[in-house]
Amino acid sequence: MTRKINNSYLLGQSNAPTTGGDMLKTRTDGTPVWEEVDGESYLPPVWYGDRGIFSLDYNDNDIDYINITSAGNAQNFGDLTVARGYGGACSNGSRGVFIGGFQDDVVDYDTIDYITISTTGNATDFGDLTTVRQGGGACSEGTRGVSGGGKVRAGTQLDIIEYITVASTGDAADFGDLTQARNFTASCADSSRGIWAGGGTSGTPRNTIDYVTISTTADATDFGDLTVARYGSAGCSSTTRGVFGGGGWVGAIDGTVIDYITIQTTADAADFGDLTIEAEQLGGCSNTTTAVFAGGYHPSTSRTNIMDYITIASTGDAADFGDLTDSRYPLSGCSGD
């Protein structure tokens, strides 16, 4: 008989599927125990795939998609239930969820929409946030989606974190609070930990990075700092590394910066490289190998349709991936199959 230690909460999760034999688990009292599993009884949840999704533009309801494994232009996927931007997006590998946002400087939304990533078509209503807000960053570990931060249109920044179960439609519930109220944060996750990086508070850009354990409900904990204080970055991840691309502040774009962290190791971010252009309020997604950054606000053209990509496991400057169906900002991204 074979014995597996992958996906053990005692020794850490490797994200390798269990294929038979025993698996080491931890009882509620903290003692380890081997439990028999068959070849299909446990596959770890995923929050990624080869199809990348971008949506939540400023005033339209378009959803674009790409094949992350093959550089090329985006295609139209369908429409959101309501046109809005400045929201968050996450997935469980098969279902993509778009959370919150606002429209035309007039209306904040508590709307949550969802799509089946493998099937093009319009989004469907999922439920509602506990409060209307824009600019919250969202991520998932494959089961829960969590959305943190944001603001209301009048400008009040929020420290709220809410959560949903991605596979089950329904309203969001309270999770806890960020360490600092702020909006326009970048977010990413691995198989257990959710991250929020940067953002803005009352006209001041932040370098703060927070984290939570997504399977629990609790306030966020300080992780470290970005290399540059900024808002409007895009976040995405591999199974071990988080990357944050672009961002800036009004009149001071630092939008080529890409930082990276090791998600399970609290520490300050390190420099990864640069995007091909300056951009803030861009979207990001990955298949855990390749990360794609799309669209955003550009200081000279107002908005861009450019998509860049990097290989997450290495450091270096981004390269051109292709173009969105239109020049768009702000954007949020997720991925699945």
C-alpha cells in the first residue's frame, strides 16, 4: 500500500492529486492520522485554468476571454447582468464570479454575477454583497471567494472582507476586516491563503500587503510591503508565488512595476520586472504558469487594449500577449476551464 503526504494540513499542501493509498490528515485535536482514500476520492480544489476572463469595465458589460497558453487577441465571451466597473473577480476553476462595482460615477452596486468559464454566454445573477461598494479586490482558493476593501461613491474607504461559496449561489457574508481601510487593492491566492496588496486611502497610496486563511473567518494580518506604494495594480498567482503588476496614483503613474511574493512566507515584496507600458486599473489572471495583465488606464491614451504576459516562476520584463476586444479600464480577471 502506498501512503501519501500531499494535501496534508500538517505538512503543507502540494496541490498534487491523491491517486490512491492512504493520505495523512490531521484530526481536530491536532493528532495526525492516515486515512484510506481511493483514486478519485480527493482532488484538491483549484482557482485557475487555461481560459482567462476579463470584465468589469467602467461603463460597459462586456466579458472578454483568452487562451492563456497561446498568445493572441481576446474574443467576446458575453455580457454581465449590469454594466459596471471597479469590481473584483475570482473563480473555483469552473465558475467565474464578478463582485460589486459602480457605473458612470453615479451608482455603486452590491451585485454578484457568475459565468461558467468553459461555456461562452451572458452572466447570471449570483446574489448580493452585504453592502454596495466599488474597488474591492477578490480572490479564491478554489472553494470560497473573498472580497476585501473598496469604497462607496462618496469616497469613504472600507476595510470590509466578505465571502461566498463559489459553487453555490447566494448572498455574501461577513468574513472580517483588512488591517487598513482602502480601495483599489490587488488580490491573489494559493490553495489556502488570500492576499490583498496596495490600494488607496483618502488620497494616499498604500504599500500594505495583508493576508487571511480563506477557509476560516477572521481579520486580516500584515504580510509585508510592496516595493512601491500604489493603487490599481492587478494581482494573480501560481500555486506558490503572487505577482502584482502596474498601478499608480493620480498624476504619478508607476504603472510598469511588477512585484512578487512567496504567498506562504510573510515578507516584503521584491521586484520582478516591468510591464511593456504604464497602466493602472488593469486586470490580471493566470493558469499558475503564465500570468496575463490586460487593459488599464494609460497616462497618454486614457485607456489601452494591450495585454502583457510573464512566466511567474522566473523574473523578468513582460512581453506582448495580444489585444483586448476594445481599449478598456478598469478591469478584473480570473481564469478556469
